[in-house]
Amino acid sequence: MLRQSARSVMSVAGRRFNSTAAAAPAPAPVSVNIKKTKKVGAFRGGFVGFLVGTVLTGAATYTYLLDEYRAANNAVVGEVVSLNQSVSRLEAHVKQLESQIKK
């Protein structure tokens, strides 16, 4: 009995399972004119947009800082001129007092 079961397993293992059905015919090629749209890539759209935004922001910041610098510089120059005038008046007053003391 053991021999018969071993033979049946061997005979099942030796079988080949091939399909003999005919292959389905290939579908006919369909020609459809599809308009290919020009792709806007992430590099071109994103990178250029980033650069434009960065340049515009930099230019706006530069002009703002330049205006602030000019305003601060004018204020400092005005204070220096005012201080210079005060020192000149003080020197004139001291000279006048010295001349009165010498008399």
C-alpha cells in the first residue's frame, strides 16, 4: 500500500499542466490625437518663483533699510551741527569772560 501511494505521488508530480487554449488576439492599435501640454516642472515653477520672491523681498528690504539709514544719519548730523554751534557759543562766552577778567 505504501508503494502505491508513493507511485501515485510520483505520477502526479511528473505531470505537466500546459494550457492549450489559443491566446487572445492583440487589440488593434488605437490612434487618438492627444494634445501634449507643456509641463511646468517643479524646478522651473518653484525655483524661479522662489528666486523672484527672494529678489523682490531683498530689494524692498534694501530700500527700507537705506531710507532708515539716511533718516538716522541726517538726525545724527543735525545733532552734531547743533552741538558744534553750542560749543562755538560757549567758546565765545568764555573768551568774553576772560577778556573781562584781564581788565
